[in-house]
Amino acid sequence: MRDRNVDVLLEGVRSGDRAALGRAITLIESTREADRSTAQDLLGALLPRSEGALRVGITGVPGVGKSTFIEVLGGRILEDDERRVAVLAVDPTSTRSGGSILGDKTRMRRLAGDPRVFIRPSPSGPIAGGVARRTREALLVCEAAGYDTIFVETVGVGQAETAVHGMVDYFLLLVLAGAGDELQGIKRGIVEMADGIAVTKAEGDNQAAAEAARRAFQSALQLFPPMPSGWEPPVHTCSAMTGAGLDEIWESILEYERQTRSSGYFEARRRQQARNWLHETLDERLIAALHADPDVSDVLADYEARVINGELTAAAAADAILAAYRRLP
Ligand code: GDP
């Protein structure tokens, strides 16, 4: 029997009620055991409707202009009356700094005031402890509520990048023009994951530096192996202040969507992401189950000491710990 609350939420989400959507995501983010099963009931019921939207990941170091970019680009996208935009965030720094991406909605004042927009700050907590899972589930709920363009914003910290890359169709890296060494400080892995790069704040005195950075990234990308999508990631310059470059970036993202949908890559990437999602969840659950068991943790402490003292190899100890785990009822 489904909880009556689930039915009420379901109806609210499906009819596009933003308050219901907010409550559904709060339920998903809850760490209470009872809420977890209710949340899974809700997600299970929504799943068949969660398709069709375009998911765009936006990453870059704090201050690069992510929120401003989404604010201005989102405004342009909404010039098409049919579009509805959701903005979610994955911010592994939010527990440390006390603040969070999008925590301050004033940076997206225009979007926040539009009834066709839903904005959700990052859930708090360590990334490995489920921030990515909760964001992925929030994404499904947004799609079920009829949002067709979903931005997932994240800061330039490796683990969050990989997690967001694993849940979006297009991954856009925003970079700043530096003093000649643009590629420094940005991990190669992140550049390699990008389906597109945009050098921000390309206006006024910064225009020439931005153009130089664009060329530097463009030549750096040529050294990377071709992407499995067959897409060659473009490097743009843009300015959220003047609006320059934003239409080109959006047009390029839509072109990517057209190309990959017709080649079948779009669907293949989603299927691969779903498969990875299952395996990551399974790994997480297995490890949690292992560590949650008091008997196993006793055995574990014992074997840990033996490995530290050089009496056993890690492999032999792991086998013994797993054997102890399997013997448990
Ligand atoms: P985030 O931390 O990556 O989300 O960056 P924000 O969107 O908060 O922007 C950081 C700062 O850069 C803010 O002071 C913005 O006003 C400024 N900014 C954002 N986009 C532009 C731009 O296109 N040109 C200029 N000159 N400043 C910008």
C-alpha cells in the first residue's frame, strides 16, 4: 500500500506545483529511515515519466561566473514560452564553508522570480555520503514535473565533477582568462570530460585575454583523444554582463543534442549512466552494510592491526573479513 502522502505529492509534482516539488525533494534529501522508503516509493512512481529533458552540467571554480551565466542564459532560454528551467546544485564545500552554491538566490533573482523556473540549492553533506545520489533523484523529480531544461551546477572539485558528469547529457566547463597560463589549476581530467568550454567575462579590457585563453584551450583540446560521442568540444568566449556568446553556446548545446540523439549516443550515454548509478549505489550499500555490522567491525579492527604490523597482506585480510561477513545470517 502506498502512503497517502506519496499520492498527494505525486499529484502535486505531476501537475507542476513548485511547492509540491520542493517537498518531494526535501523528502528525498531526508536521512530518516522512514522517509527513505517513502522517497523510493515516490521516485518509483515517477520514473516512467522521467525522460525527454535536456540535462546540462555547469562547472568551474568559485567566482568564474556560473550562477550569473545560468541566470542570463536561463533568461534567454525562457524567451521560448514552452521551456521550463530547473537549476540544481552539487556543492561538496557547502558543509565546510557554511554557504552553498545557490544558497544566495539573489544571484539568480530574475530566474528565481519566474514561475517557469525551479531552483534548488545543494543538499549538504559529504559527496560520497549521497549528495550526488540526492541530486540525481531530484533531477528525476524535476523532469517528472515537466522541467525540460535542467542545469546542474557544481564547483571545480574533482569528485563532484565526476558525479555531475555522470548525470548530465552535456558537460560545460567555464574558465577564466588567466595571465598566460590558462591551463594551470584546472585538472586535466575535468577538461577531458567537457563537451564544451567557455571563457567567461569576455568583455571590455578582458576581451583580448579571453580570446587568447580560448585559443590556448582550443589547441590543448586537440591533443586529447576523440570523444566517444564523436563530438568535437567547442571553446567559446562569453560575457554574462553583455550577453555576448551566450546564444552561440546554447545553439551549440542544442546542436550537440540533435547530433547525439540522431546517432544514438545520447540514449547510450543515459543507459551507461543508469548502469553506473546502479553499480555505485550497490558498492555504497555493500560497504555501508559491511561497516554497520558490529561483528564485522571487530574482525575488521583485528585484521587491520595484522596488516599494519606486516603479518598479513591486505588481500588475505580482506578475504578473511569478507568470509566473516558472509557467515553472518
Ligand atoms: P560563481 O561562483 O561561479 O557562481 O560566480 P558568480 O556568478 O557568483 O560570479 C562571480 C562574480 O563575477 C560576480 O561578482 C559576478 O557579478 C561576476 N561576473 C559574472 N559574470 C560576469 C561577466 O560576464 N562579466 C563580468 N565582468 N563579471 C561577471
